[in-house]
Amino acid sequence: MEQEKRYSELTEYQLKQEIAELKEKARKAEQLGIVNEFAVLERKALMAEAYLLDPNDFSAGEIYGIEGDPGTYFKIDYLNGVFAWGYRLGGDGKEEALPISLLTRKKSS
């Protein structure tokens, strides 16, 4: 049995193939009404997409929108790999990590 590679070890082409495959599986799960599987596959695709982005395009101290959550903003305290650590503005102030693929262009401060 072939061991799965980490997303960090895949080429851009392989990542794009993986994302397409995950999105297709998620679409099928959604059609079949398998909500849990759909959510897991969508999250995996978001993680793979994070590896296609450059963490250097995101900056600590900056504020970003959150994909799929309009009107909610996230302030980055620091980056660790493809994860942005920080907190949601107007939230409970608890630190959390989001894959950078969930962050949208900066909110003008």
C-alpha cells in the first residue's frame, strides 16, 4: 500500500489534482446528503489550497476577511507555516489558527 504524501511534499500540479478530486468527492457527498463527509472533504480541499499560497503574502498585525463568513474579520498575530494564528475581531478574543486559504484580501485599516 502506497503511503500518502503530506500536502507540503506535493508539487503545484499534484496539489491542484488533489483539490479537484476532493471537490468532486465533496460535490458527490453533498448530492447524497452525507453532510459530515462533505464538511471533511471541503476542509481538506481548503488545507490543500493553503499550500498553493505564499505565507509571505500575509502579514502579522494585518486584518483579513474570512472566506465564507462575510463581515467577519481576522487579525493575524503570527504565521506558522500555512496557518495564521490570531483572533476574530468582535469575537471572544480567543486565539485560533486558520489556514491562509480561508483569508481574503486585507480590510483597509
